[in-house]
Amino acid sequence: ADVARREAPLCSEQFGSGTARGCRAAADGTLQWEGFPDSVSPDYLPYQLWDSVQAFASSLSGSLATHAVLLGIGVGNAKASVSAATATWLVKDSTGMLGRIVFAWWMGSKMDCNAKQWRLFADILNDVAMFLEIVAPIFPLCFTVTVCISNLAKCIVGVAGGATRAALTMHQARRNNMADVSAKDGSQETLVGLAGLLVSLLMLPLVSDRPSLSLCCFFFLTALHIYANYRAVRALVIETLNEGRLWLVLKHFLQTQEVLGPTAANRMEPLWTGFWPSLFLSLGAPLHRLTSSVLELQQLVEGHREPYLLRWDQPRNQVQVVLSPMAGPETILRAATHGLLLGALRGDGPLPEELDKLRNRVRAGPEKESWVIVRDMHHVLDKLFPKFLKGLQDAGWRTEKHQLEVDEWRATWLPCPEKKVL
């Protein structure tokens, strides 16, 4: 009953025949009205402003690229063959379709985890694709191959851009209003595209017969497009942890015993090199790939009281984590922290005393005894992780969910594998 009273609006209002909006009590005692800006994340407005700038620049660049492609296939040339132009267009489209399917299968699961990086990657790749379209008519012998590569890149852009847009819309919608935010974002995109179309109608007659001026305009618009994209992505403050943000926060915690808040960590998160961390962390790995004997299974299970098993391959700097069906978000967060701490033992940065002792053992001991270090790391985490988790929650991180990349393999095991092995 108390929860229901807290969720019920204190009052509501509406303008004319419009939709009524309610008002609830905020934690600090103020009145919180439904709707903008409370219905979206605080980073919504700066992100959308820069996103509009980049979309406008991209629209103008796209007009220049389309103009170049039409010239390349023979529009305006009396000697051009309609069937040859049609064949070129069909080959270009089919190449892009195949690329879209392969890329979605290959990289689809990674885009939720690193939405900001993939968003920036998609826009830069789009600029590369448009540049190829502009220079394609200059090399008529390679025209078909060039436009096929360009369209392949554009289809990859479509997959990455659409997937990351959905992930960012989910982040920005704060009142169970994802459809509303998505619809308004689409309307904004349409309005910016219309403005770009009108400006393109004025720009194209001025540059159509002057290739050098057209190229200068393209480079200027590309620079504006990349800068606006960078500012838009940098404005995002995502309160859930992916591997990159978790490592930044964890490293700061190990050095200062303080937890970075979402704003500071997002500002420090790499946008250009955040795709490939030095440690390979695999969450949700299949158990059959980690062990092939009773002895290996005994070593893997020994000391693991949490619902996950972890194997550390020191020479390759790989950590593979087998998850139990009982592993929830906090368990997965602990397993990822466990793996990142093992990776930190191979580095040179300052560490707390307990971890520094483990690092000395790693440097002095044989690599085949990695399972002993993994087991002893559990004892360190028993003291360290509860404090770290509370610090995350106090700093404003949402630990009830995460953006860590987790595969779907799950396994069960007995605590005493020497008695019976399943």
C-alpha cells in the first residue's frame, strides 16, 4: 500500500484536449512533473543538439556523394548504357545486403556493450564510404568495385547506427517511454534531413561543374560531421558498466579507495581505442573448452564458492568465466572484477598490499600454477568486492544491470568433483 501511494501521482494537469501529465514527489521533497526534461536522461539535450549538427553535415555530404555516383553511372551522358548502369546498381546493392547480414551476425552482440564506440565508428565509416563515392568517377575502370565497397561500408553503417541508436534510446528513456523518445528522435532526424535537402538544392548547382570546390566542401563537411559526432558521443553519461568503464572505475578504486561517478568515468572512457582491451575477458564461456580431465576440473572448482568458475591463461592474458544458471548481475559483475584484477597483476601500476603480494607470486611462480592465484584472489575479493559494490551504488552506478558482454553458456558442477563428476 505504501509503495502504491508513492507511485500514485499527487496531482495532474492537461492543456486543452492534450494528454494529462502527472506529478510525483521526488526524493528531495520537490515536485517532479512527468514529461521533458524529467522523462529523459540528463545527457539527452546536449547529445541531440550535436546529433542534429552531425546529421545536417552528413546530409549535405551525402548529396555530393549521390551526385558523383549518378555521374559515374552515366546520368547526362548520351553514350551511357542503361543496362550497364542497372547492372552496376544491382551489384552494388547485393554487395551491401550480404555485408549487412554478415556484419550483424559477427558483431551484433558487441554493440550493446560499446554503444558509444560503435556509434562513432559507424559515422566515421559513413564518411569513408561517401569519400569513395565522390572519387569513384575519377577512376572509371574501378568504378563498379569502388561503389560496391562504398555500399558495403554504408550497409555496415546502417547496422551499427541502428543498433546503437536503439541502445542509446533505451538509456535516455527514463519513464518507460522508449517508443516516445524514439519517435521524437526520428522526427528530429527527418526535420534535419529536410533542412539538409533544401540547402543541397542551393549548393549542388554551385559545385556541380567545379570538382575542386566540391571536394573542398566535402572535406569541410566531413570535419564538421566527425567533430559533432565526437561531441555528441562524449556528452553521453551511461550509468551502467561495460568492461571499459568497469576497468576505469576499478583502477581508480585500487589507487585511491574511491569510486568514480558515472560522469567522471564516461568522460575518461576511450572512444577510439576502447574496442580491444589488452585483457581478453570471456564471460559465459562453455565449460567443455576449459577442462578435459578430472584433475583440471578439480583445480577449476577448488576455492570457488561463488556461482562461477574462472580460468586464467597467463601467457595469452585471457580470462574465461563459466557461469552458473544462478549467476545474477552482481555475480557477473564480481566475475568481471575478478578477471580484471587478474589482468592487473601483470601490469606495473600501484596495487593494494594483498594484490601486490599476489603480483609478486605471479612474477616469481610458474605459469602453470595460475589456478592457485585464481583461488587466492577469491579471498581478496571477499573483502574488496562488497566495499567496491557499495561504492558503485553510492556513486550513482546502476548495478542491478550491466552492459558486459556475456555469452549464453551456463553450467552446473559439484563442490567435490573427486567424488563424482557430471
